[in-house]
Amino acid sequence: MAQRLLLRRFLASVISRKLPQGRWAPLTSKALQTPKCCSGGLTVTPSPARTIYTTRVCWTTFNVQDGPDFQDRVVNSETPVVVDFHAQWCGPCKILGPRLEKMVAKQHGKVVMAKVDIDDHTDLAIEYEVGVGGLPLGSQCG
């Protein structure tokens, strides 16, 4: 999500700059250079108009791929892991998921979060006796 927002801002800044003839400003190779790492953990991407600063990525949330991946990254992890068993069709899961991600991100790597889609990984849901019930969040009479 943050990467998408950063890309939109970058493209908006490039598109908003126009040449005097009214044509769009070309993307130069300098604007597309690979990021360089500076001291202090900041990444600098050079651009003709301005410089974009981003912080180093801290992977606090990951999707479990299969049973052995779950065993390796969750059960055998030295870092505490919060496991979010969810389903794409579950309304409460869609609300709770981002909130859990924010709480885990605030821990700055002290805790990580594993996301398990129970429709894709029914074996894990059965093994850990997890079920998802998509309860209605509201109702309408009439």
C-alpha cells in the first residue's frame, strides 16, 4: 500500500512537469536509477526535480505459503509471531486484519505477523482448529 502511494506521488510529480512546447517531460535515466543506501538507514532515489526519501523496509507481516513454510517461519521462529487466520469473504477479517498489521508494525520487528488464508490452507486451519465465521456487521429491517 505504501509502495503504491509512493509510486503515485512520484508519477504525479513527473507528469505535472511539462516541457515549454506543452509535451510531457520525458523520464530520464537519472530518474530511473536504482536506489542508493545512505547512512542512517534512509534510501535516496535521485530525480531531476527532487529527491525521494524512504525508510528501510522492515518486514513485519508475511503470507504463509504452505505447511512447511508455516512450520519454518512461525513454529520455529525465535521472534514472537501473531498468526492471522482469515478468509477473503469474511467481513470481520477484513476489518481486523489491517488493525492487527498496524499494531504489529508499531512493535518495530519485536513481533511479526503471519497471515494464513484458511480457504487456501485448510490443512493448517484443521490442524490448529481454526474456523472463520463471517457474521453480518449490521442488519436492516424492512
